[in-house]
Amino acid sequence: MTLDFSIQLSPNYTSLTGGTGSSRHPLLAQWLSHNEEQIGGLNVIVEIDEAKFGRRKYHRGRLITGQWLFGGIERHTGRFFVVPVEQRSSQIFTPIILRHIAPGTIIHSDCCKAYNELKEHYTHQVVNHSEHFVDPHTGVHTQNIERVWRDIRHAIPKFGTRNYHYVHYLAEFVFKRTF
């Protein structure tokens, strides 16, 4: 199951009403899938990034199981989108970016090869995370989207989460952040 959504972040956090447990998640996912809009615009900065959510086997080594997410956040308004993806490639990311980010946007990202095709439609600026988190010359960073990943990690249960449940937890996260 794939769900694409974008929302306007809000500092207000309220509890969910109506339904309990996992019965409300499909309703939230459906609601979010119908509230899609483009973010960015002429000379507006949008940070993009990908992250893997999951666990390490025996709490050692790199992540083995989990779900890849791709997303972007408009720096000054906080509007963002998050999309579950199966793999990280330009063939996957480019159509998502074209669907969710308006033309003329300034995109900030890391040095992932999958973003190399962005210069055709957007102004693309990168930060090399192996050297620094904020480029000292250009000020390019991806700290805001990294914060979204951190908040999503805190919202997803630590144990027993299957890949097909991620979309429902994401829907609940976005709903709470919106209202």
C-alpha cells in the first residue's frame, strides 16, 4: 500500500477522537490521501531527504528490516510531505518530487545520487554531510526534514511494527501535527 500526502504543520497537538487503536488508522490514511497539495514555489526553500525506519537485529550493526520514507519540508511555513518508498533511486524520487514540489522551488538536499536530475526543474543546492551539517559558504542544510524524521521515529511504536503498518502510523502522526 502506498500513500502520498502533504500537510500544513501546526504547533497544536490534540488527541484523536473517534475510534480506538488500529481501527482509526485506515480512516486517517484515507483522509490524508485526499489532502494532497504541492509545497514550495518560486524562490521558496524546500529540504528533501530519505530515511529508513526499522530496527537492527539484536541491536547490532546497520538497519536490516524496515521502511524507507522520502519527504520534504518547506522551510519557512513547515508544510511537508512524506511518502513510503520501496527503494532509493532517481526513478522513484523524481516523479514524487515533481508531484509534491512546485516548479521554481529551491531544493536543499544531501549528496544522494538519486537527486542529480533535479537541476532540470529546480534550483538544487547540496550539503555534504560527511564534511558538515550546514554548508559554511552557502548555508545549505537539511536540519528541518531531519527533525521531521526524529518526530516520526518517536511516534512509531518500537516493537511489532510491520512495514504495511507504517502508512497508518504516518497518517496518525500527520493528523496529530495538523490538528
